[in-house]
Amino acid sequence: MSASLFDSRRRPRPSRLLCWALLSVSLGARAELTLGEAERLALAADPAVVGAHARANALQNQAVADGQLPDPKLGFGAYNLPLYDFSLDQEAMTQLYTRVQQTFPRGHTLRYQRQHTEWLGKAELARAELAGREIQRDVRTTFLELYYQQRAAGVVAQSRDLFEQLVEITRSHFATGRVSQQDVLQAQLELSRLDDRATRIEGEIEEQRAQLARWLGDSAWQSVSEMFPVLPALPALTELEAGLAQHPSVQTASAQLQANQQMVKAAREQYKPGWDVGLEYRKRFAEDASGDDLPDMMAAMVTMDLPLFTGKRQDKRLAASQQNAEAAHQMREQRLRELRRTLQTEYARWRRLDEQATLYRDRLISEATDNSAAALHAYRSGISEFTTLMRARITELDVRLQDLRLRVDRAKAQAALLFLLPDRNVQLVPDEGANS
């Protein structure tokens, strides 16, 4: 047999040498892209995260303003000014006044308005953390899929070299009458199917790179490191379950609930009267009978609201704020339930994939390799037919690709579980009256 399936000294084709040379130059010009670098680039200046932080800062500044008293009012005017000559000193009752007036809202309305805005700011901080978590999860998932497609392309390329040798051997055997023409056609068919699979894989690689470009820009087109991406270790399931209440999505809902509860308190304060306090200085210009200047005057005023008819104003506002708070509470509960379902699903999937990956690593890969080698030996010895050898080769290829797929899918499930870790950047106090 002139050609060997495992001839490592086979001379590479000139076109492949040129491709490897160009690839070496490209790799030398641009560093390999790792998962950690992809995450860093994606989170460096993402508009969603930056915008959420800007809104949070705006609300914190707004909260300070919401807690302040209204600006005092300054007024000027005249009392008892005669219309026939508009003289200031003809009538004893003619006065010019300067008034300063301050309004005090009802009860502790200002405090609750300030706290309402502060909680909205905390909700935006939690949204910023959630946006960063979502980007990190999506980048990890996309990068892992890109890694799989690139490694799958390498596995298919290696198998194609072997199938090319099988085609050459089959043709040489057909020339000597050892095999039928059907064996030659089948070998060529399997080679064409490998080419089709390679083309589809290249399309997937381009698609995954295009998705990464949403976050990484031109860096998405760098070569991907051949090292399997390493993710942080997962904590115990009980720790994941206990930390769901501190997840950014739940923190956002909790902060929104707290903000609505402050509005309930502010609505209750509307049953209390509001106050206006004013002080006037009145200047007189007339003289008395003895020719002395009349004394200047002062006035002090206190005005209060009378919330007597509350049925269509205060009662309705209180009911509306309570319903908003209840809606926010139900939204928080819904998000907690969704996270629990996601945790249970992804953790079970991660465990199942881990068991399958272990089975492939410990048994199936070696068994598929041994089966392929045995089929080759039997074919060389004339014991088995060519279809048996071809089926063994295809099985070995499928097992290697499935092993890679399982490891990548397990890493994807791990990335989904890491997304559920509690938020350590924005810690909110436990809900007050969450069940009220």
C-alpha cells in the first residue's frame, strides 16, 4: 500500500504553506483574543451601562432638590392708594408694603419625596449592574460558541485530510480490482459532505464574530485562543439560591417597591394641613394732626389648608399609590420566581452536561478511536468492507465533535449560572412592608 492513513511525513501542498504563512503573519500582528479580554472590552464603555449610571447620578442630585422647601416669595404693593391723585402722603391709610412668604408642605411630604427619588436612583444603579451582567453573559455565550465553531473547523479539517487519503487509497484499490466503484463513489461522497460541513461551520464563525462585534468592534475579528475558555468556579447550589434576592434584577424591583412605598407615605401626609407663613413691612408717608410722621406698620400672616373633602382627592391618591406599591411588590415576586426557575433549569442542565462530558472523556473518545483503528486494520487485512471503515471514521469524527459540543454547552450553562450570582456592588436594605 503506497499511501498511509497516518503518514505524518506527507509533504504539505504549496497553497497550504501559503495559508499558514499568511496566518502566522496575521497572528504576529494581532494578539489572540481570550474570553477575559473580550469581557473587558465589552464592559469598558458600553452605552447601556454608562447611561444607567448617568441616570442614577441624575436622580441622586434630584433627590437633594426634592427634599428642600419651596423658595420663599417676595412681594411688593400698595394699600389704600387714592385714585384721584395717586398721592402717597394725602391719606393716613396709604401704605407701601414689602412681603416675605414661605410655604411649608403638608406633614413630612418633602422627606418622602426625597426618599422616593433616592430609591429610584438606587434602582438605576441596580439596572446598570444588571446591564453589565447581561452583556457579560451574552459575550461569554457568544465567545464560547465561536470557540466551538473554530475548534470544530479544525477537527473537520483534520478529518478531511484522512478522508482524502481514503479516497486515494480507494481509487488505487479500484484500479487493481480490490474494491468496487461504489466504494470510490462513497468515499468521494463523504469527502464532499465534509466540505459542506466545513462551509457551514465557516458561516457560523462569521455569524458569531459579527455578534461579538456589537460589543468588541474590530477586536471581534482577532484570532481566538486555542485554550479552552476558563470561567469562575460555581458556588454551591444553596448559596446560589440564597443569593437570588440580591440579584440585580430583584434589586431593581426592590428599589422600585421602596420608591412606591414612599409615595404611599407621602399620600397619607396629604390628610394633614399645609402652612403658609408671611411677614409684611408697611411704610406710611402721611402726617398726623401735629405734623409728625405716622408710624410704620407690620403684619404677620399664617395660612393653613383645610383638607375637609378628601373623598375625591386624598383618598383616590392614597388608593392609587397603594395599588402601585402592590404592583411593584408582585413584579419583585415574579422576578424572584423567574430566577428560581432559571436556576433550577440551568443547574440541572449543567449537572447533566458534566456527566455526559465525563463519559465522553473517559470512555467514548477512546472507544471511538480504538474502533476506527480496528476497522482500518480489518480493512487492510481484507476482513471487513470499506463501508465499515467509513462508518467507523464518521463515528469517530462525530464523537470528537460531540465531545467538544458538550464541553462548550457545559461552559454556557455555567455562564448562565454565574449570571445569577448575587449583586455585591449595589446592596439595598431589606424591603420594608413588602407584604403590606
